[in-house]
Amino acid sequence: MTTTTLGSLTWERAVDRPDLLAAPTAAAVAAWAAADPDVADAVLVAAIDPGLADTAAMTEAYDLPLAASVNCVLVAGRRAGEEKVAAALVRATTRADVNNAVKRLLDVRKASFLPMDRATAESGMEYGGITPLGLPAGYRVLADASVAADDPALDGTVVIGSGIRGSKIALPGALLVRAPGVEVVEGLALA
């Protein structure tokens, strides 16, 4: 079993620890690993205290750089009665440009965050752990180009949700933006 350390956490291969992933996330990681041999060794998971799942608390408690964290927010909008939903992936040091970039990409009049109860029910994931890996078919996954940027201080690694509050996933940002269905977008994030 492959393990590594990042911050004060011990990370293991996510394919070996489906118990640390939401069911849709475990299925997505397994399917992605079957299609891309780099994934099995590069997508890692670590258990955390569920009470520390929110980005600021997690990075402080586990000595992780804030810049390594990538937040996943679910956004929806309508045009002509048709709803469009997307996940926006941005570094934790920024915020998603929902009112301009996301709205334009979804081609909707107004975009807003999905209510928490709907986001968790539709994704099969816990609030504070929503991840782009395993989202429902039909959701677009938009990643700010900075997610793939290779920050030498971080060795290119990003930390994302695992679908549950009790763990986090770490993987190279360049690999995350190659995940099935991910679209890289310049200017999706605001400073």
C-alpha cells in the first residue's frame, strides 16, 4: 500500500480505502483508475476529524497550506425553463466568479449556489466534503486554470473533498483537471 505525508496527515491510495470516500466518489475513482493507470497511485485519501472539514479549520489543524486546498461549489441557473448545474473548482485563496464567469459558461440569466439540502441529496455527498469526483451525470465541472498550476511550494498537489466530512483527497492539480468531464476555464476565480 502506497502512503505519503502532506501536512501532518498520512495519505493512502484512495482505491485502497473506499471506506474513506462517499459511494459516488469511490465509484468514480475506481472507474477513473481503471481507465488511467496514473490515477491509482496519484489519488490519495486521508482521514480527518469531521468537525474540521471546513477549509480554514482543516488547513490550520493539519498544517496544510491554504493554497493547496481547492473548493468545489455547486451552482445552478435557468434559461427558457431549462436548469443547468455546474461544479466550480477554485483555489481556497480565491472565490468562484458566479455572477459573471459561471453565469456566462452556463448561458443562464442568473446563477446561484445550490441550497445545501439539494446539493447533498443530488450529489450523494456530505456538506463540507463535496468533490468533483462522482458528481451526477449532467453536472458540468468547471475548474479554474490555477487548479492545474504547478506551485513548486506545493509540489503540484491539491486537496479536495472526498464526498464525506471525515476525509480529504490529495492529488496533482494537473491530474485533477484531466478527470473525466472537467473543463479548464481561465478566469473562473476571483482574487
